[in-house]
Amino acid sequence: MRFLPSKIYAHFLYEYYTGKKLNLKKPIEFNEKIQWYKVFYHPKILNQLVDKFAVRTYVEEKIGPEYLNEIYGVYEKPEQVPFEDLPDQFVIKATHTSSHNLIVTDKTKVNTKSALKLFKIWLGKNQYYRTGQEWAYKDVKPRLIAEKYLKDDERSSLIDYKFYCFDGVAKFLEVHLDRADNHKRGFFDLDFEPLPFRYVTIEKSITTKIKKPSNLDEMKKLSEILADKFPYVRVDFYSIKGKAVFGEMTFYPSDGRKDFIPDEYNKIIGDYIRLPELKNGQNSITEF
């Protein structure tokens, strides 16, 4: 079914995961509009911005290179990864897909043969056909990127700060904690107060108070600069000892599959997205 035309496939995907009928002619809820985004919003720049290597040029131009994590190399083939030259700790990611990451905290424990097999599998994946026909990924060149391993001294894994931006304005953020051990997430307003909605179970939600990052306002401002002109994009940052480090830009969070709880927030948040109009004869929107 993933090879069906996107206008058709989106209906099956949306109904299967949400139990609701998709209205592409007049989408109302947040995930409905994300499906519309995938089918109709196709500015070429999206291909660059979801590419974990190519996006660096955009970030450097918009906010400066100081917000980029250090990279050790970019590779088109698994055997090009120079394990012997990499530091004791590093991260290798697929630039063209989501959630394909190898986090190395001790290089001596890496089974390079297994890693190379894993990289080969990654490079054979196409994010567009892998999940829900996420258009921005369709033509992204498969590559691997090796980055500096980032560490927050106070936690076992980094905290993600994910800013939901609409027409270049951040409305709220999502926080992810302890991905490696006990992954939890929650939504916060821009004063870092918890918001009354979620899309995961209570057990996987943040229920304890967490410290507001000292550079929250800076990360918000940077997110808005990067999000300028897009009807919707999520911009992710890390905060390492008060220093903002760019993570990624996402146009289709959770592939538009996970509804908010309580249900009324699907429309409330959907109302933040003002979709552009398809003009007569247009099959998709390509201008930015």
C-alpha cells in the first residue's frame, strides 16, 4: 500500500492510526493538516532541511555555525567509516531517515562488523516508503554522518527541546527525557509550565518537575528564525551547559499518526496551522 498515490495512501494511514476519516479538502485537526502537508506542500527546500547533513548549511546561514554540533565526516558507503580515526565516543546517524542512530560511548566495545551490516541496512532504506510517504525525505541522498558525542553531566542522556513553530512563531515545546533508560516526554508552554495534553501514556509522560533551561528564550528565538515562512515546522535543540546546539527540523512529527490527548487539543493545535491554498490547476505547492 505504501506505493499507492499519496492522496490515496494518506487516507488509509490516517484512519488506521487515528480511527478517523481524513478530509484533505478541508483538514481541521493537527494530524489531518500534517497529512495535507505531506501530500501537497512540496517546496524543494524541505529536501535540504530534513537531510541531517545538508541542513547544516541552512542553519549556518540563518543563525550561525556556533550552534552546530561538530562532525567528523560524511560517508556514502559503510566501509568508508574510519572507526580507527574516530574518538572514543561518537554518534553515527543516517542523514536521510529518522531514528537510525548508533551512539558509541566506548569505541573498544563496538563490533565494527555488526555496525557495518547495520549501516548497509540503513543506507538501503527510503524514509518516504519506509513509513507514511513523508514527501520531504523522498529524494534525500542516503549517507552517514559521524558527530561529536554530546553529554549533559546531570543526566544519562540529553534532553531534547522541540519547539512547535507556526508561521515562524513558537507556540509551545515538547521535552524528551532519558531516551536511553526511561524515555519520557511532555509538553510545556514558553514559560516552561506543563501543558494539559499529551500523546503518550501517563507512564511515558513527564510527571515530575524539571528544571527550566537557562537559555530557553534563546532556543525559542533561534527556532523561530529557522522556522520563518513555514506554515509549520518543529525545530529541535539541545542545551549543553547553557549552550544551544541544533538538533533537527521536522515537518511531520510522528508521521501525523499520534493524536493528542484529550481529543479537543487536536483541533486547538490544528488551528495554529494556516495552510496555504492550492491555486487552480496546482497539484502541489512548490514555492517558498
